[in-house]
Amino acid sequence: MEIDGRLWHAGERFHVDRRRDRRAAGRGEVTLRVTPLELDNQPCEVAGELALALRHRGWAGRARPCSEGCALTTWPTL
């Protein structure tokens, strides 16, 4: 998972990262990107999305809700 922001991905760095991601995809690897805003505003949804991606790749664990009102209490499971 990569925290993606405009400052780091300006100019040539943007293209270098895209090439890296394409090469990784050719090896069957996946790059998940989130923004700092998503982590601040929707941390539990991001955790759920990451957990689902990991479970599709063989992880046997589960994301755990942080509280009763956590978005993960209604999150789909595999």
C-alpha cells in the first residue's frame, strides 16, 4: 500500500512510479494507493479494502472493527 500525494508524484516521479507499477503487475503484484485525506476521513473503509485485497491473495486474517460504530461492522467478508 502506498500513501499517494501530489507533492511526491509531481513531474518525472509520476512516470517512474507508473512504470514500476506496470512491471509489478506483470509479476502479479498489486499496488494499492490511498491519499492522506482518505486515511484521515475513512480509515476503517481503507482498512476493509486492504483486508479484502489481502484475503484475495491468500491472507487468512480479518480486519477487526475499532468500535461499535466502525464501518467494518458491516463490511463484506470473503
